[in-house]
Amino acid sequence: MKRSLLLVLSLVSFTSLCLAGFNDFDFEDNPSQPVGRAGAFLLTRYAYNHTDGHGEQVCLLMGHDKNFNSYAPPSGHTERAKDTEIRNSKIYYSSFKALQREVLEETGGLIHLSDQDLQTAPMLYSSKFKNLLAVVYDENISCDALNKSVQVSLNDPNKDNSWKEMDSYSALPLDNVLCAAQIMKDHFDAGGNIDNLPNAILSPRKSALGNTPLVYVKDRTGKSLELCAYYLGTIADALPKFRTIIEKIVPLTVQSGEELHRIIRNGQAQRIKRVVVPYLPKGNEPFFSFYNYSNDIAQCTNLKTLIINNIFRLYAANVNVLPNIDAKKNTTIINEIARICPSNLTELEIKRCPNTPTCMSDENLNTFARRAPGITHLAIDAQCLTSNNKITDEAFVNFHNLKSLILTDGPSLGTALPASIKLERRSFHAIERDLRNSLSTVFYYHLNRGVTQLQEVDMVCLLKHAIDLVYFEECILPDTTPIIRSWEIVNGKKW
């Protein structure tokens, strides 16, 4: 009898606890903002040199729902049985818990948004569609990783059906998404609704489940994908806010001096994370406006990536732009860029065209290393060298945090380096000596043995410490079998 009474009291207590919270899902504890679906818009940036060949783009990653046979962000309906939280000894339905659960399930467990993440992530709420989506920008997210993750989840017999909805992911350029959303917004503003969308974006098909409208948006490859209209409609319904969020969280890439100066003049220097000194000037802008705007670059205190392309061929062609600089002493330019290099820089790439004056030396590299001690990725075109400006064993001594080293001789240009231009053998031993505790990736692309004077022992000394990857492509080297075997023995894994 006593046990039954305790059980009854416990049930009464639990029931009171349940009834003490809100009766439904909402946003910001506001019943006037009900939430029916929750999830996340996942944004990432594709690099300018991405292997798919489509260049640099900020993209929205959308999953293909095999049940609906259409695309959508990782998201879904709120569920009362799953999405609750206890606050102040009361149980509440939680839209954030629904958001966390849906993103976790529909990315195959790859992406878990913590409570702290959701406290800081910008939220996009649509009153028209009762959708709540976090807007997440992360350059470490990729379609490849998402595809692998959802495939593992699909084939896991221990996972229930809620983990088996997405079967692949695709990348949609943000510009394409914004263009389609603007068309939908204009339609809504003119009195239209979700059931009579413009033919410019409307698919003639409806979703396999739910019979919901689908809209076309082209992916990164140019293929038209069919998106759930409710989720594109969420962006359209709150388009001004979505654009503001994008401006705040997506870092800028700047590729012209005028653009750089304008952004900084508008007080947005903190948004600039990547500067590309371009192959060609834009419009009528003098190419060396980057040199003139060196103080602007110095203000980009959040700059992470600096890529310098072909500035020396163009310098020779535009020498009159900077009459006080001698074309024969153009190391002044690279020194100037190094001198103002922001200290937060983590990636540095220096490239050039063949048959032009050189720029690189130990002094230049060490200037970068001293200014930005946190550089982890360094890519150098071997054509930056001459017999007078060699990269020697002193070149890498100050790159204490280097993880990735890429050395190329520009194979796409189809030119061979003269025998007098070489990376000295001792520089490779210096890498082994100075970077053995940090270097994890070494990438040799089309290095010619006759040019670089590399021997088997040189490569093995690097292979010992390249824990993650050492990759050769079109390398002309002695028999690589002993090198590969040595790497496998040292690292305990197959090539």
C-alpha cells in the first residue's frame, strides 16, 4: 500500500512538472512565434583552387531527403516526445532541442550544435512558415564529409529511420540561393503565396511525401536541384535579416586594391579574412594599388590567408606605376607586403609566372615568419628562386608551427626550370631538423629531380615526420619504392 501511494505521488509530481512549462514550441519563449520545424542552414566556403574546378564560392549545403525526393537543410518537425528541457524544475518543449536533434540526425551524427553554439549562432525565424533555423558558417564543413557520414548512418542497423532520411548533400552557391529567394520575396510582397509561385523558379513536380511545392536552384556544378519551397520561403520571408546575418558571419575575400580600400573605409576591416593579390588588375585599376594600400592590409587584423599571384610579371609591365621602385630590385615589393603582414596570418601562398624577375629569398620568408609566427600552411612556387636568391637551410627556421608545406614548379605552365635554379638539398634537411615536431603534410607537385637535386635520403627524412600525408604527383625521382617502404615502416600505415 505504501509503495502504491509513493508511485501515485511520483506520478502526480511528474504530471505537475510537465504541465508547469509552455504548452507548445516557440521561439524566444514567445507564444506568438510558434515553431513547427527547426534545423540549420549550413554555409561553407569552397577554395579558389578546389579540386572540382569551380573556383571560390560561399555555398549553402543542402541534403537530399530520400523520402521526399527533394533537397532541404538538415531540419524537421518538432516532436513533443523528444524535444524537451528542464528549467527551474519545470519541463518545457524546446525548439532548440528539436534543432539540435534534427541537425545531428540528418548529418549522420557529424554536426552537433551544442547549447553554447545555439546561444551565439544567429537564428532565422519565419512567421509565415513557422520555421526556425540556425545559420552556421564553418569552413571545415564539406559535402564529402557529410556524404560519408550519412551513408554510414544509412547502413547502420542500430539507427532508427530518423537517422536515415538524408542520403547525400550538395553545395548551392549562396548567390544562387539569394537570387531565388529574392524572386520568392517579390512574389510574396505582390500578394502571392506558396501555392502559386512564379514559373521562373517553380518545379512542375511536387515532393514524393507531403505533396509540397518544389523550387529550382542551381548547385555548384550548374545542375538545377529541387528544393523544398518551405525552406527557401523561410529565407525569402526574412530575407533582409538573412542578408544581415551573412554580412556578419561570412568572412570577406578581397581581390582588388580598390575593393580593399572601400571595405576598410566603411569600417569593415575586421571582416576581411582572405586577401588575394590577383593575376590581373580589375578594370583600369593600377595593379600595384595593393602596394599603395599596404597600410590597409595592415588594418586587416583578422586576416588569415594571403595569396600573392604573378605580381612580378605585371610589375615589369607597369613599372611606371611606381617610378621610385627599380624593377631590378623588386624584392622591395615582397618585403613591403611581408613587413605589413598581420600577425594572425595562418596561410601564405606565393606564386609567379616563369621567365620574369624573381622575388623570394630566405630574408623574405623569415620576414613573414617573424611577423606571423602562427603560419601553418606555406606554399611556394619554385620559380620564385634564382641562383642569387635561393631558399636555403635558413628559410624555414622560424616557421615553428608549420603543418603543411607545398612546393611546386608550376607544371601547368609547361616550362622547365633552368638547372641553375634549385632548392638546395640542405634545405630539406633543415625542414627535417627544424619542423620535425610540427610538420604533418608535405606536397610535392611536379618537382624535377634534375632541378631540385633531391635524392632518396632527402625524401625519407621528410617522410619520417609527415604523419598525415606526403603526396607526389608527376615527380621525376629515383625509384620511389624504398622511399614509400621507409614511410610505411616509420608511420605504421600503408601509402
